Amino acid sequence: MKQDIQEILFSEDVLNKRIKELASEISNDYEGKNLVVVGILKGSVLFAAELIKNISVLCEIDFMAVSSYGSSTETSGVVRILKDLDNSIEGKDILLVEDIVDTGITLSYLLKYLRARNANSIEIISLLNKPARRKVDLDVKYIGFEVPDGFIVGYGIDYAEKYRNLPFIGILKPEVYNK
Ligand code: IMP
Ligand code: MG
């Protein structure tokens, strides 16, 4: 598996340190609020788990699943809800947890979809941001790291459902997905 990685961008230590910083920022910002941390499946699970472990204020956890790339490396622009939230978000302060924002299409669709439900607030946190490929305007409140335009895998992020179990984040060798 590791031989398919061109370059390691963020080691597990670097990730954990940054996630602790984000969690402490969030704990300050959401003191006294009705925080619901919403992980976007499946890419955000490792990030969401590490984040919520380090959040020190009361919060609920929920998950949504949306369709992403399939096994291709290009976004289709079509977003499908595969799993909706379990609970009502009316009056709650929603924090959407994403693995990586690329074109921004997935999250801007999701925001529109959730805005009808009368949450008190909806914000986005993404572990990674790939600004080079943004197609729609999107306000991402908390960002872990900026990444270059390459195909990223690891720490929950996949290529064709593989590599999610790498404990670090790296760039996949182009020969792997050009095969
Ligand atoms: P967007 O709608 O183009 O912003 O795409 C967001 C989703 O595409 C992310 O949640 C990822 O699941 C996936 N994605 C975007 N870039 C990458 C990448 O470099 N590697 C793996 N998945 C990616
Ligand atoms: Mg995703």
C-alpha cells in the first residue's frame, strides 16, 4: 500500500497536533451553544473521531453520507444523499465535518439542502482544502491544511475505496489511478 504513495504530506503526529488546535478553537466558539458535529461519511470518520475526542464542550454527533466520485478521480457534479441525519437540527448549531474540499460542489449542495431545516447556525470544518480546483464560492470556517492539486489519500480519504486506513495523508502516485 505505502509503495503507491508519491509523497507524505502530513504525518499522524502533525495531523493530531493540528486537530487538537482546531478542537480547542471549536470548544471556545461553541461554549453554551447546542453543538451537533456532523461527520460526512465515509472520508471524515478518522478526522471526526479525533476531533470530537478533543472537543471539551457538550455536543451531539450525527452522520450523513453523500455520493462522491465513485471510482473516478473527477467530480461528477451530481450529489446524492445516501444517508440523512438521524435527528432534527432545528435550533441546533451544526458543524459539518468534511475530509477535503475540492470543487466545493458537494458541500454547497449539502448546505442548501440543510438550510431549510431551521438550524440556529451551520458551519463547515474541513481537514484539507484544495483551493486550486474550487468551482463554487464556499465559506469554510475551519481548515486544517491547504493541499496542492494532486490526488490525496489516507487518514479516511480514499481512492476507489482504498487507502482510507493509512494513518497519514499523502499524494497518490499518478500511475496508480492512470492504470
Ligand atoms: P468537491 O465536491 O469537489 O468539493 O469534492 C468533495 C469530495 O470529493 C470530498 O469529500 C472527497 O470525498 C472527494 N475528493 C476531493 N478531492 C479528493 C482527493 O484528492 N482525493 C480523494 N478524494 C477527494
Ligand atoms: Mg467526502
